[in-house]
Amino acid sequence: MTPLDKTLKRSLSIDGADYVLTLTPESLKLTRKGKRLGIELKWTDITSGEAALAMALQASVGQFDPGTKKAPPKLPGKRGRGR
């Protein structure tokens, strides 16, 4: 068996969207192609059972949102004054 001693990147397509899977000796990371942020799981979290908790936390903060951009919320009481 070949040891994983350096970074290994592979591209893949999931439901028509292109992704990059990066494997390192410390973790695996799945990102949308052309993006930097994605889902990263440490091998120790996977083997200890903490992976489900890490995935739930990342999903709750929307770290791996599939490309939808929301407009920033408008602040109450801030109206344009044409003076």
C-alpha cells in the first residue's frame, strides 16, 4: 500500500457540479472548483466519530453553500437622504 505522505488532488463531478478533492496526511477537503472554501475533515475526527459533529457545524454556518449568494440584510432606519 502506498502511504499518503504528500498532498493529492483529484477532480470529480457531483450532480453536474465540478469539485476538487484534496487529500493530505492530516485531512481531506472537498471544494467547488475555482473556490477556496469547502468542507474539511481531519482524519482524527473521522476515526474518533467527531466527523458528524464537524459536518453539522459547517452546515449550520453555511460554509459549503452550493453557490447561492444572498444580498446583505438591510439595516432598519438607514434610508438614503438626497440632501
